[in-house]
Amino acid sequence: MFENLQDNLMSAIRTLRGKGKLTESNMREGLELVRKSLLEADVSFPVVKDFMARISEQALGESVLKLLDPTEQLVKIVHEELIGLMGPVDHDLHLKPKGSLSVLMLCGLQGSGKTTTCGKLGKLLVKRNLKPMLVAADLQRPAAIDQLEILGKSIGVPVHTDRENKDPVLVCQNAVKKAQSLGVDVLILDTAGRLHIDQELMQQLQRIEQQVKPDQVYFVVDSMTGQDAVNSAKAFNEALELDGVILTKLDGDARGGAALSVKHITGVPIKYIGTGELVEALEEFHPDRMAGRILGMGDMLSLIEQATEKLDKEALEKQQERLAKGEFTLDDFRSQMGQAKRLGSFSKILSFIPGMGQIGKMMGDMNVDADDEMRRVGGIIDSMTAEEKRNPKIIDQSRRRRIAAGAGVQPNQVSDLIKSFLPMAEMMKAMSSMNVRDRMAAMQQVTQMMSNNPTAGIQQVKKGTGKRLTSKEKEELRKKREKEKKKKDKDKKKK
């Protein structure tokens, strides 16, 4: 998502940096590149026009051009305007007090992801200790009812269906009565869509809105449809009184035009974004975080939120305890890879980390599939004995051949893993003795250096980011190392 837009915007800014002293003339050239980047990302032309007018007014001001580094100011201006373009947001579903029925209506074109989003919203409400019910009101698509029933079963949420009734308004009205009798808190209507907007579809949705009177109407839009998404958003907004937008498929190869245009066109907030097929893959939309990702600044807050929710805290604490003791084995590395998988693809994780998105792109340019590589590495580690995982230095030629045969790889690939792991283990041990601030500084330096010289990056961490130690700190470090050495010698004697 946003990969091309990010590349083009950063290319425009790099072009400006190469100009030396900036003038109004070359700043205009850079702004033209920004404009082209947005249009290539399928952002609506009227949106681009208004956006560039606001940026130009600020970027061409005398106060900006006289700065020592006006390109940094341009990044700041673009960042703030992107936030303004996609925000403000309102994540509240505006539900009635518990005990009263709230009705949410989802609408959108066929294939936009409405049915899946119904399931995701249901899962979200269950996590909030509410009792939702889904309604199969899409009577146009034959498999829609079956799909919603399967989703409902997977998340433990009841689904109201009526396969005999052909009027979606009656289906929704009957669902309201049933929900009230069962003490349901939130009713979610999965309405029909079309491949294209037509009068019949709009009239049907208007009838549901008028007679069922939903509390909130959300427009579900496929972010991969680009300019078409903007056109459909405008049509739905004119026909219905929309309360919010849910963007789907932001994990796909979308150019980003819908995300940047739909709020400006409809005037209603983007509430949630779908980032995968799983029912848990629904996140609150934050324009500041999205703007940061577009400009290559990462999105650590979202990554931390996902990690807090999805990772095994007990396993992480055990790993941290081992690291604090200076222990990091291939088993630990394998466990960390398993934890990382819970957050999504490796390239997705990199996109959240400031500066790491370019490394993910570089791997893609080299036709390296990071997730395949992780699976291959996992297979190699799983083919080792417990002793080999603890101490890979004992792996000789015969052991390499046995491990390679078990993992279905070549012996040299086993050697490559060991060569890569040993300095990595040293790096992890070095970072374990640092405070949070020093770790962040170390990771930033490693990020900058890894693309050109991985060994140098690791050596930098081992040096402790170049920080000079005081006499007291040196003495404490010496004592700590002596204590660790005595413990290791003691453990060896026991074995």
C-alpha cells in the first residue's frame, strides 16, 4: 500500500535536496513532482488541485525558502496537509446504551468487502463485551448468505437469514424484531451491492434506510479500485446519509488514491481500515499514522498496538529474561520468528518501522521473498538437535549435510544461516544490556548501515553506539562480565 506514492514523493524531495540553495523556481519544480505523484496514485483531480494549492501557498513563502534546510520544512508541510486531507477522524460507533438495540447498516459496491467487514465488526463488538447479530440482507449474490453464516459461526455471533423472503427491507425489519427479543446490543445489516451503481440498487438501499432507520450508515470501499472508489463514494453519499467510511484491502497493492480522496469527497470520517482476510484484521484509522507511512516515517504506534494485542506476553518475557542473562540461541530466534508471524507478513512489519520500509523494498527489487526466507530458515532450525541450536559452532560438515537433507536445502544454506546468526546473537546480547534509549539509537544506526554493510551495523551495536563509558560504568561492566564468565564455567562443570 502506498509504495509507489511513497517512492515518488521521496524522489521529489531528494531532487530538491540536490539543488543546493532553493529558489521559488526549483521549489515549483519539486512541487510539480509531488502533484504528479498524487495523480499517479489515483488521487481525485479536484482533491489534488486543492491539496497542492494549500501546500504551494506555504512552501513558496519567503519564510520557508530562507531556511537552512527548506526541504525538511516541505516534508513537514506535506505531512500536515496529508493529515488534514484524511482527517479528522471519529472512531466512535455511537452505539446506544447497553440494553438498547443499535442498528449499523453497511453499503457499497459488490466485491468491496462488505460481508467480510460485517464479520470483522462483529468480532470487534464481541471483544468489547457486546452482543452483536449479523443480518444477511444481500439477496442479490447467491453465496452472500452462506458466507455470512460461515463468518458468524467462526466468531460465535448469530446470523439472521430468511432464504424464502425476496424483499431485503422485510428481512431487515424481521431481524430488528428478532434482535430485540434476544436482547442483542448491535444489529449489523449486510446489504446488497452491484458491480456498478444503478438506480434499482440505490432505491433498495434508500428503502432500507427510510423504513429500518439504522443509527449509523457506513460506506465500505475497496481501496484498490482507485478513482472508481471516489466516484462510487460520491454517489452513495448523495443517495444516503453516510456516517462513516470503512476502507478495505489496504494490505493489497493499492495505490492509495481512495484513502487520500474519499474523506474530501464525502465529508464523512474514515473510521476503520481492513488490513487482511482474518476477522481480527480491522483497525481504527489514524490519518497521522497513515501520513507517516506515506512519507516513509513508519507507524510504530500501530505496530506496538498490534504487538500488545497479538503477541504471547509470557513467551516474550521469558525471551527477555534469557537475553538479560546474555543468552540467545537458534531456538530463541525461531521463537521470535513465530511471534513476528502473528503480526502479518515480514514486509508489512518493515513498513511500520521508520527507515526499514526501504530495506523491504530492496529485498523485493532483488526478488527475495522475506516470508519464504523465514519459512526456509525455520525448516533448517527445526532439523537441528537441541545441542546444535544451543551451540551452532559445533555444526561440522557431516552435521550440515544431515541438517540440509532434513530441511530440503543445500548444505551451503545451512552454513549461511550459521554465519548470519552468530553476529546477530552478539548484537542481541549487546543490546540486552542497554537501556531503551540506547537501544533505539542503536537500531537507528543499524538501519542506516545494514543496507550497505551488515557487519558494520552489527559492530556498531557491539560498540554500544559509540558512547563513552565512565570509570564507574566500566567497572560495573567488568564485574558483570566476570560474573557471567563464572556462571558459564560453573554450568560447564555441571555438564
